[in-house]
Amino acid sequence: MNNRENFISNASMEGHEWIPQEVHISSAYWYEAREGMEDICERYPVLFPDFKKGQRDFNEGKPLEEPLRKTDKWGCEWECELGGLEGLVRKGPLEDWDNFKNWTPPDPEPPTEEELTELKEQAAHGEVASYTTEHGFFFMRLYYLRGFENFMMDVAMEDERLDQLVEIVASHWERKFKPYIDAGVDLLAPADDLGTQTASVLGPRYFKRWLLPTYKRLFQPARDKGIQVQMHHDGYIMDIMDDIIESGVSIVNPQDLVNGVDNLEREVKGRVCINIDIDRQSVLPFGSPGDVTELVKEEIMKLGSAQGGLQMIVGIYPPTPLENVEALCDVLEKYRTYWIGR
């Protein structure tokens, strides 16, 4: 199989030749690790097939001398205090509902002909043709606009103005997704953080009321055309997992230790593909190389199968020791074909 065939077959649980794996190295980590990280990338070409030594500007993740501020196309004011990271919204344009009548949402920019051509060429060359949204495309965008506390009060009070805002944001993404769905991409990859450390931000009752209808509206047209929907959602989501699956998500992206590997094996394995997010809160930055190895092996053995249905993804951030990154890459490469022939 090529990468595209293996990805689609694995996600559909129709067999695979290797476990799809992604290692994302943050700019902040590149600034800290530098040539040490380059050496690791060179030693593991299976994980970093396009890497070339010297191509990375380490200073992209340089610590900021003063906070970086910007305003996005929705009118949200961002502030970033750490180099190489996204930052957070300090002020939304709709924190006062009185501003709603004069606020204009952005028009969704359609893909260019060059972009659509590139997607077709990726598929033709055996690579996954995908469209990935900005981080926080719907649920998070709502509280970016309103401010988190305001948004949670709107939810609790069932403010009808929130229904209007939901429709505006949902319509934006419906129009944004349509040309990619019509083009027949392999993968639609929306991103919304849905959980805290111990529970979903909106429990099942409120998830069904405010999020599930829009997710269905946005994802089902893709699923009807056989397009995989892989959703990013940090935090604990086991209490809304059934609703996430019902929405049309075919590849869930749970964090491992927050949700529990055994819980995921018992309640999710075999229902949809699991793109497990390998722990970067405790084991990877603060454990031993042996701890990293055992965690990845446990997840492959418990969540994988001969039919596929397991992907793995991990982000590397300071203060992770290089020896732990080495252990991570080593175990990922050694066990990527663990289930073949079993």
C-alpha cells in the first residue's frame, strides 16, 4: 500500500500494512533542542521522510521579548507570550451583545484552483488529500467571540442570541467545507478542544443542545461521500464520546492518559478509528525513556488490531528530554507493524 491506501484502509478497519504515526515538533522545542532534534530526525526517516538537515530555522520558536498581539479575521484579539506557540484570545468582539448588530463575520475564502489541483496531485501520488481547519473552528470560536464565561452563561440560560451566533458560525464552515467535499478529498480534519482534565467542557445534555446538531450538519455530507472525518478534541471526552461518534466523526483523537487507555479499549475500539494522542503532560516530558516505551507499547497492544483502526500522534514541547524523544521514535518505528500477520 502507499500512504493514502494504508491511511484509508486503516481508518475503515479493513486492514493495514503499518500504523499511521505523526510526530509534530513545536517551534518552541526546535529552538531548545536544535541540532539534537535534527540528529533524531535523520535517524528515523520513516517518521520524518521529508526532513533535511539545515532546513529548519531554530529561531522561529525564540522566546518573545514582549507579548505578540494580533486581531484575526473574526475580530478576536490574540496575545502570545511564548515563542512558537499559538497564544490565546484576550478579547472577543461580541463580549458585549450590544456589538452583535454591527459585527460582520468574515466570508469563507474558497480554495484556489492551485490548491484543488495540489490536492488531486497528492492523491494521485499516493498521499492523503486533506483539508484541516484552524484550531478552534466552531465550539471554541463561539467562546472566542463571546468570552468563555459569557458563553457558558449563554449556554446555561439558553440565550436566543447564541442560537443566532451558532447559525452564523455553522454557515461559515458549511460553505467552507463544501468545495473540499465536492472535490472528493480523502480527509476532513476539523479541530475543537472539547474537554478539561476531568470532564467535557459541555456535558452530554449541553453538547446535544449546542454542538451535536452543527457537527452533524457539517460532517455528514463528507461521510455520505466516503470522506473520513478526523476531529481533534483535547481533554476528557469519554462522557460525550457516543455523541462525537454520532456526529459523523470516523477518526476520534482522544488524549491517552486523560481518557484512560483501558476505557478507550473497552468503549471505543472497533467502533471508529482511534488516533491516540500520546501523553505530553507527564510521561513524555517527565518520565524515563523506559516509561515512554512502555506507554506506547501498551497503547499499540490494547488499541490496535489486525484490521487496523489505530493511528498515533504526538506533539513535542519543552521541557521534554531528547532521550525521551529518541525512545518515542524508536518504539514507534519498531512497533508500527506489530499487528501485521497476527
